[in-house]
Amino acid sequence: MTDTPAPPSPPAALSDAVLDRLLAATGVHEVPTPWAELTGAAFPGPVGSVRCFHGAGPVASVVRISLVVPPVGLDSHMVFAFGAADGPLPHFTLDAVRTGDAYAFHLDLVQRADLAPHPAYTDRVYGPLTGHHAHAEALPGLSPAHIGPRQRSLMSPWMLVHRADEAALTAIGPVATAYLDHWLALAADFPAEAAEEVKATDLADRDRRVRALLFSREIDPVWAQVDRLLGARTTDALRALLITGSPVPPEDAP
């Protein structure tokens, strides 16, 4: 008799659903990375994996990083979909995590231009998320995640970042789908008025600087935890992948 595979964990199931929808809708193609299996010195066998996809047009790349280490109760899955460097499409991000018996998630469209002086960009790109954001904030079983103001400054005001119980994480699924469907609609037909309003912004330069900060060790303490699991060189290579969208062998990472 063949054993029935165990169902995916709630964080893995949420991440799988988002990644499958992204791949079906964007037409990106998978490219090889050196990290089909991630390993760490402290644990035998694989402790995670990386998948990377490239695209043409408004969607430049999609990256999924999974870290699964049952001995320490870690089950973490991050999906990032990056707009083209020189385009106004925000970056979509979902991070779903279980540590022990607790869950957490992070969901956002990372802004590509400063929102305050660009009301058309703000209203057209983020306005449709307002109802979904309010619905999610009111769900039972959520509590605030502890991230600093410096990290928050790199994200959008429509960011959702919470600790959750299992029921609340499951309830976030439709919200994540709504955020993703809106992002896919923007990718397919970005509002001309919003694009026109931010055309004076050097989008590629701003994106390069923001991504370097977003995935920096100094601002996000999670990288110190990844260091302990994978080692500094592999961690820096994964950071470089997220900053540039291009796989870099660990020996060539910064």
C-alpha cells in the first residue's frame, strides 16, 4: 500500500495557492538556481528550497524561498513577485510562517513611488485594497507583529503584517487572493493616469535602493536567524537574489 502524502501545512498551502496563481497568470518561466535544496550545518538533510522565475514585460521575476525545519518548529514560505525595474508596477509579497504552534504572515504591494505627492497613483494602485485591508484587520485571532518603524517605512500603508492563530491564517487566504488578483490586473493593464503621474521618478534607481534596504541585514533581523540556519554566505546569496532578481552562486554573493 502506498502511503498518502501528508497535506501541506497552512503556510505552505497558502504559499502554494499564491504561487500557482502567479505562474498561471503571468507566463513567467523557471530558471535554475543553486538552491533547489538548501542545507545547513546544524541539521542533516535539506532545510528548504528556492524557486526562481523570469518574465518579460511588466513582471520581471518571481522568487519563492521555503525554509522547513521540523526539529526547531520552523515552516516558512515567502513569495515575491517583482515588477520591471523601470516600471510603476508595485512588487507583490506574501510571507506565511509557522514557528512552533504560532503563525504569522506578511502581505503587501511594495510601492514603487512615494505615495504622498502622487494621489492618482495612490488611489488607483492602492485604493481598491482598502476594503480588503479593513476586513483583514478585523479578523479574530490576529495580533500585531513586531516590526520596527524603519521596516514599515519601506512598505505601503496597506501592508498586513500579523501574528495569527491557525483559523486566522486560513481566513487570510481570500484576502491574499484579492491582493494578488488586483496586482495581476495592474500588471495586465496599469492605469495610464497613475503611470503618467510617476513618470518623473527614476523608478529603476529608486527600486534598486529600496530593495537593497528591504533585504538588508541592518533593517530586517530575520536575516540573522537565516544565517544561523544556512550560514552567512548562502544567506547573502539569497539576499542578492531578492535584490537583483537573478540567481547568484553562493561563492559569488556579496
